[in-house]
Amino acid sequence: MSPLLNSRSFAFALLAALAPTTQAAEFVYQGQLDDRGAPANGRYDLRIAAFGEAQSAQPLTAPITFRDVAVKDGRFELRFDAALANAPETWLEVAVRDAGAREFATVAGRSKAIRAPLIGACWSSTGDAGTNPATNFLGTSDAQPLVLRTANVQSLRIEPSAQTFGGSPITANVIAGSSANGVTAGVRGATIAGGGVPSGNSDPDLAGESPNAVADHFGTVSGGYANTAGDAAGTLADRAFATVGGGSVNLARGASSTIGGGEQNTASGFYSAIAGGSQNFAWGHYSSVGGGYDNSAGADFATVPGGDRNCAGGGASWAGGSRAKVRPSILAVGLGNSCDGLPTNGISGDEGTFLWADHQAADVVSTGPNQFLVRASGGIWLGTHSAPSIPAGRFLNTSTGGYLSSGGVWTDASSRTLKTGFAPVDAEDVLDRVLALPISEWSYRVAPQVRHLGPVAEDFHSAFGLGEGAMHVASLDSAGVALAAIQGLNARLESENAALRAELAALRTLVEQALAEDR
């Protein structure tokens, strides 16, 4: 019974089958045989017929039969004499049977033989033994690229750089995926790992099709399509090391810029980064956008973590949430998307400003540099535990009990349950200390145009010893001192009034006695 043959594996092994020996008419056939889908082991009869063309009906020689051939791990070797040396091409048709069986089974298709040894000219589909990587390899020995094809179109191209070191190319471009993918002429160290499609309506399910491209040295596109690493302008080195991980229509145009994925994102600044999302821009050097939609990091070191339609327009600014806008520089006009149409502020924009905006259908725009701005229509909570609460009527609530009301009134936490160490107060003594306390009008140095009235913290602390130090005055303490002084003043007035009332009563008595004597 003839073996069941895996013709595809067998045909692949025939690609480098014919090797002339030192004798002109003697040839060596090295091949690979699969039996029932696995490398064959055992003894087989083989028959070889040679043709000048792949479809020719006229053989070059009579078929040659080899009986009882030993096959180990699928590998075998045949030696024979044949008048094939002058044939421009040789196509081999192989038939096989179990040793001693009656009928041969012809392997479908003919394979073109190469006049070279199998090792170093063609590699077995199940691996080769006895190779030396210094001399046995797949590739080219000149400056030409190596191309692998599938369906007879380029699927992988490895091309050496023109730049050499020690006489050898310093690196190579690796271009895989669509045959339409490309690297700008002269670029070295480029990698396109896959993806890409021809321009036009080439994909049946998706839109916006185009190849992947690398336009500057050592750029990388890992996959997706219509992605570009480099800017295709200036020199080939001015936007080197740009990377696009995948997605579609992403442009990493800045030197060492990175786009992780998503679609229609552009990283133009040096060392800028966009993790993903859609229609995001990282314009500034070292700027970053985490994701989301229609966000712009429009200045150096600017950051947008995500969200939608945010603009971090100032240097080292931060914008997050929804429609948070940090004003850009006057030099940053035409940034695109979320920064378009905003008012500008000098050459640095509102640098250093942090802006968080809740989800409302309106922009919130910064008004100056180095601001900390939060729009939170549901209120703000600051706390030390993990159970936030914002009761009705409070805009800023804290876990300590103090809060800012929605009407703008700060309310201290002052419940008896929060206090300890109560001690009585001599209100008149407090009054005396208040009367001795220097009170003056003054301005803070950071705002000299604004006037204030009151004591300085050092004098207040010296007089009353209240609070956490001599540099601050707590509003609760100043209010308490004022209340105690009022009580002391009231007690003093009551005492003086009592004395005056007694004196008045005595005078009245004297007057009444004098009037009585005159009568």
C-alpha cells in the first residue's frame, strides 16, 4: 500500500534538490519526505522524473527508480547519473511507495530543482541538521534586500542600511505586513512589524485605508494601518526614533515621540506621547495625552490625562475632565482641535496652571499662570477617610467638620463633642490684654494694593498664647478673644454703672432732705 503523502511539505523540500558532484554526469538529490503528515521513517521506493518545464509532458530523461531507500526523520539522499547538466531548468516529479509495493503514488505538482547543496541553498520544512551559521543561512551575501513573498506579493522585506561600520551595514530595515508598506529612501533602522493596506477602499469592513510608513531613521510602526513614524520633512535624522504602536491614521512626527494606538492622533513634540484615544494632539516637547477625545497638550511639559476637549496650553500645565482650557501662548496659534479659538496669554500661556472641569456643556478657561482651578457643580470634598460626603448647601466640605457653604460662608467645626480641656476665662483680663494689643492697618507683601486691619500673629500669640504657633492667627481664636473682651467690657461697665447708680441714689436722698428742711 502506498503511503499517504503530505504533498505540500514534500514539494517544499524539493526546492533545493539537485546538486552536481565533482563528476559531470553524477547528481545528488537531497529531499524531505512526509508520510501521513509527519516526517517519514522507514524504507521506501522512490521514482524521479526530470522535465525542462513545470507543465511539460516530455521528460528530459527516462524516470529513475530507487528501491529500498532508507528515510530517517523525513530526510533522504539519492545519487544518480543523468544528462541534465546542460538543461536551463530542471523540474522534478516524484513518486513514492512503500518498499516492495506494486504501485507508485505521484506527489502532486513539480518542484524546481536548484543546482546547489540543500543546506545553505534550501532549508527543510522540518529543520536542518549539521548547519554552520557562519556559512549556512537564509539571506543575501551582497547589499541586496531579502524578500519573502506570500501569494506572490511581498510580505517581509529585510534591507541593509547603506551606512556601514567596519565594512558591514550598521543595521537593517525590516518591513513586514502589506506590500504597500514603505520606508523613505535612505532611512535606516526602520521597523514596520505588520499591518498596513493599500491606499483606497482596500479593506471590505474598515475605512481610511493606507499603508504604514517610516519616514525618519530608527522609526517603528508595530501594526494597524495609515500610521507614520517620522515627519517626511527636513532631514532623515531630525525626527528619529518615533514610534506608533498601532491603531490607524496616527502620526508620530516628533523625535522620540510615541503613540500607543487609537486613531487620528498626532504627536509632534520631541519626546511627546499619546497613549491612545482619538483626535488627540501632543504639540509641545515632553508633552503627553493619556487618551480620550479631542485633547491637546499644546506646550512643553503640558499634560492631558484624558477626558474630552481639554487644552493644556501653558507650559507644564495640566487639564483634565471635560472642556478644561488652559490658555495657550500667542506663539501657539493653529494648534488644532480643543485649543483653537482660545484667548492667549503672552509667550508662555498660562504656564503651571492646573484645571479640572466636571462634565458640563461649557468651557472653563484659566485666567492666569500658576492657578489651581476646579469646576465641580456637585461640590468639593477634602478628607482623611474613605467616605466622602457633601450635604446640600455645602460647596466645600471636609472630614474635619469645617465647610464652605454654597452661599460663600466659611463655617468652623466647633461642637462641644469635638473639644476637651475646658477652662474658665477671666473676661476682664482678656479685655485688658486686648486693650494693650497693638492694632494697625497693613498690607500683605504679595498684595500691597490691598489693605487690612488687625494685630500681627506674634503680638497676638504673645498676648494670648493661642493657636499652633506665633506665625498664625486662627479666625476661631480671634473671634473667641473678641467675645471674651466684650464680656469683660460688659462686666466692667456693669460694675461702674452699679457704683454710679448708688452714688446717684445717695445724692437724691440728700437733695430730698435739703428740700424737706427748707419747708
